[in-house]
Amino acid sequence: MAADLSQIVKAYDVRGIVPDQWDESLAELFGAAFARVTGASAIVTGHDMRPSSPGLSGAFARGAAAQGVDVTEIGLCSTDQLYYASGALDLPGAMFTASHNPARYNGIKLCRAGAAPVGQETGLTEIRELVEKWSETGVPEPAATAGTVTRRETLDDYAAHLRSLVDLASVRHLKVVVDAGNGMGGHTVPTVLAGLPLTVVPMYFELDGTFPHHEANPLDPANLVDLQQRVREEGADLGLAFDGDADRCFVVDERGEPVSPSVITALVASRELARNGGKGTIIHNLITSWSVPEVVEENGGTPVRTRVGHSFIKAEMATSGAIFGGEHSAHYYFRDFWNADTGMLAALHVLAALGGQQGALSALVDQYDRYAGSGEINSTVDDQAARLAAIRAAYEDRDGITLDELDGLTVTAADWWFNVRPSNTEPLLRLNAEARDQATMARIRDEALAVIRG
């Protein structure tokens, strides 16, 4: 029987339970298939701290090497460190991680040379088909000459590259609490921040893929509670929280209050525009705050609105030559980082902005925090299309209302907007609402939810 990969090959990556849904034998086939589909003579691999990661990564390397491909293993790394290696070495790459998923999960994030993403429309479908075929017929024919597998350290070079992209020369002393969530931030943060005028208070820096303290998913407010409390106890200037593979970074201010990723997007956009002479395109997805395009235009830039999802952001970054892009989920993309996402570089921008002046972080970001937002609210529904149609019917004939369907349905008025998007993997509709004041936002949010939930 051929392996059924429908449950683990997602739109943009591979992810599933080990060993129930996939194991090292399948990882070896994925390595061979990646070699065949990319046609590369050499690739780079890395992995996170999950117990299954070294074995899966090693099996993938064996599969690729058997096809004649030379494999450079960089070992323990964050996802953006793997993107750095792919960009700097100009090699296709494979990162073994399940990001913030529970310990028994693992996965592969794949990219072509220069950290260009691999998804279902850019090679992942072909990779899946080969693995399914080989799982039934046997291991593919090896190359006449096997490739080599060698180790290479990239952490110092990765840190130096990030540091070269932010002016940190005038940063004053700051006290920063960092919650690594037992993920890869515990590996990268000490090197990246070394030598800066910072007192770093580490939380959960021990690499532990069983996540003993809390899930390494800062998007869930429950996982920020420890950081918020510690920032207040320490009297720190700010707090940073990284997810499991440390490609996303969340920020809390000196009061322990979360700073929304839209605010961070606006802040970093203003700094990247200044670094580029006040010119450039900035990408933002359609559920970031109105403040993002406003700040971009105020700083001389051109905002471009996209669908939600890293593949859309990266594609638009490439076609428009954008200098920066940000999402509501705390993914931040930089032209000077091969259009790939790196929360660590965004964190360095926040440290540089705060440390370059004397005020508190809450005061600094207040200029970018202009509207009342609902955050993302999920509703389980029986029929996504029917509920979206009901929302359209409820609003389409109202004066002063515009509708668009770039991603789900966005309803916009003079002083508020909301977007409803269907989940691709669950029977959910996701609502995000924003208004010029809290009362209006609450009214619009509740009105939309009443229609969504019937």
C-alpha cells in the first residue's frame, strides 16, 4: 500500500504526528523526492529541538545524498536561520520543525535556493506524488555516485547578518525579558544579542521539544502570561516571546501589555522606509490595522494589501520589490533577508527604536496604535459558504458600505471594517473587526458574530 500523505502534506509544508503519520523511512523518501524535484546538486538542512527532529533530518539527508546531492547539515537552528543558510549559500533548504504544534508533531518547511518558498503549486505536489509512489514500489534508484553529507555552523554568520541590517550603535541600556518557550529562541537569542547594552532576563531557554512550561505559541494570550508577569516583576523595558521554531516574535511593553503585530509592522515599516531613503513598497495583509497603510504613506512609502498567508506575502514581495512586509500573526518579511520572514530581525528593530530614545515602549508605539481591534474570533459553522452569503446579504445594500472578496469577505464603512475568512482546515469562520473607537468596534463585532452564528 502506498502511504497516504493527504493528512500530512499541507498547503505550504509537511506536518504530522511521529511515528503514527510519518517516520524516518518516509523522511528518507522526502529527501530523495526533494532532490529530484529541485534538480539541485546541493541542499542545506536544519532542525529544531524536538526529540524526533535529528533522526528525521538525518534520514532526509540520506535520501537526498543517495540521489547524488551534497547535503550541508547546519543542525540545531531556528527556521529563519535555515532561511539565512539557504539565502547565503544559495541552496534549496529543508527545515525540520512543527513550529508551535505539540511535541508529538513534526514537519518539514521546504524552500528553493535563496529561501524561495515551496508550496503545493511550487513543487510540493510533485514531491508528495513521488513519495507516495516510492512508498509502494520501493526506494528510488540511487545515483551512480552518492552525494556527501557534511556539517557546517551558521549561527554566528546568521547573527552577524541580522545585526548588519539594523543600526544598533546608539542603543541605550535596556532590560529585556525573553521567553523562548523551550524553543529555538533559546539557541539563537544569546548569540544574536551578545555584546549589546542589554540585560537579558531569560525564560525557558532550555531546549525541550516537550514544552514543559507552556505551548510555544505566543499568538495564544495564555502563553504570554508568564512573560507579562515577569516583565512587571523585573521592571523591564520590554518583553519578547518567540514561537517554537523562533521565526515569529511577539512584544509586550513595560507594563506587560501586548503590542499588536500591526503596531510592530507599522513601526518596522517606518524604520525600513527611513533606511531606504523614504521610498519603497510595504506589504501588509488585509486584516492588519488601518494604521499600517496610514503610517506607510506618512513615511513616503507605498502600501500594498494582500491575502493572509506567507505564500501571498512572499509572492508579492518578489513581484513588487517590496522592502518589508508584515502580518497580524507576527510574521515579518524583509527584502534584505531574501524576502523571508524573521521575527528576530523585527525584534532588533524594536530594540533599536526603543533604545534610540528615552521614552517607554508604550509611549513609543502609541503613535502607531490608532484604532480599536477585536483580534481574531473563531466561530464553528455548519456551512461556511452559506454563512458568508448571509453576511453579504446583511450588508450589501447598506449606504456607504463597500464589499470585497480578496480573501473571504471584507465589509468596510467610513469608520470601521471587518473581515470574515473561512479556515482551510476546520469548519470555522474567522472574524477580525476594527473601528475608530472601542464602542463602535464592539457593536460591529457583535453584529457580525450574530449573523455568522445564525
